[in-house]
Amino acid sequence: MKVLDRRSFVGGILLLATGIGFAAFSYFNYRLGTLAQMGPGMVPMGVGMVLVLVSAPIVLGSFTVSEGDRPSFDVRPALTIILSAIVFAMAISFGFLPAVALTALVASLADDTFDALKTAINVMVLTAVAVVVFVVLLRLPIPLIRW
């Protein structure tokens, strides 16, 4: 028997309303310009249109979920990812390397299975990639370590 997945329906409707709001606000309050010379309203209009396009399958999909297909929601990964963002904000005062390393370490705790070797490798690789991207390639003036 097909039932309505209320969480998906409400989430899709909220995304749809947000997208319509972004698009309408940018249309009525900012100059859009052309694709060759974009105005200040082009990006909010694009964001609104993307939100509307993304919300349509979510709303339509909420009508086709059967009773046994409802996914469970695990709180631990969501809270761990939020905590990792807070850790980054607090650790950036010690420098970029410790902040990225601690963020990757805390984010790795979101997984049910914790393997110290895999986590250590993950932390080292993510830290190296972050340094290469942000410090070397983008040349952001971020101190690697502050004492």
C-alpha cells in the first residue's frame, strides 16, 4: 500500500517555497542583466530556480514511498559533522594544519566502525590535500601553524 511520506513532502514544499522566494525576491528587487553581463540578481535567481528544480522530485517522490521503505535517521553522524565544524572554528586560531586535522578526526567519528589506521591515513591525506588546494594553489594567506 502506498502512503505519503510526510517528511519528504514537507521538506520538498519548504525547498519549493524557498526557491520561489529567492527567485521572486531577486526578480523584483535586483537587475538580472544578461548572461554576458550578469546583474546582481542573476545568482539569487539561479539559486531559486535550482531549488525549485530540486524540490520537484522530492515532493513527487513523497507520494510513492511504501510503509516498509521509510529510512531511519541516525542522530550521531549529523551531530558529529556539526561538531566538526565547531571544532574547526575553534582550532583555526592554532593554524590551518591543526584545524583541518582535528576537523577530519572528529568527522571520522561519525562512522559506526572506527579504525585508527584508516582514520590516521584519512586525516593525513585530507590535511595534505587541503594545504595543497588552499595554501599552494589558491595562495590564501593562512598560517599553517600558530604558536
